Amino acid sequence: MKIEKIEKKIIEILKKRGPIIKKNKKGNDYDFIKNGHIDSVGFVKFILEVETKFKINIPNRIFYSKKISSVKGLANIIKRLL
């Protein structure tokens, strides 16, 4: 699956939780944690939905990576796990 398609699906899931306010024109570097789009409880639910959508299991060690909090970073993680 192409990275752009993964990013699009991530953004679709995020939009269910509220509008995405972009500070720049690129949505793929949107940091949904830093921007307060989802909180810690919402993050767990979001990751569960991502795992279900992509039929993957994100290892716990990846939760400590800063990369998981942006659309681009999460898309790269998903691509590696597919």
C-alpha cells in the first residue's frame, strides 16, 4: 500500500474525532497529540481503530516513539508493519 493512501486513511480516522486544523498546507506532518486533537484516552482508542483498519498490531515499544504522534510518522510505522 502506498504511503499516501495510508496517510489518507489515518486522516479519515482523525476527522471522526474532530476537525484537523493545519498550521501549514501539508496534512501529513500534522501532530495530533501536540495539537490536542486527541488526549491519552483518545489515543488508545485511535490506535485500536488504526490497528483494526490496517489489520496490524503496533508493538508497545513504538508507543514511546515521537514518530507515532504525527500522520507521517504513524504512516511510516504502519507501512513497515504491513
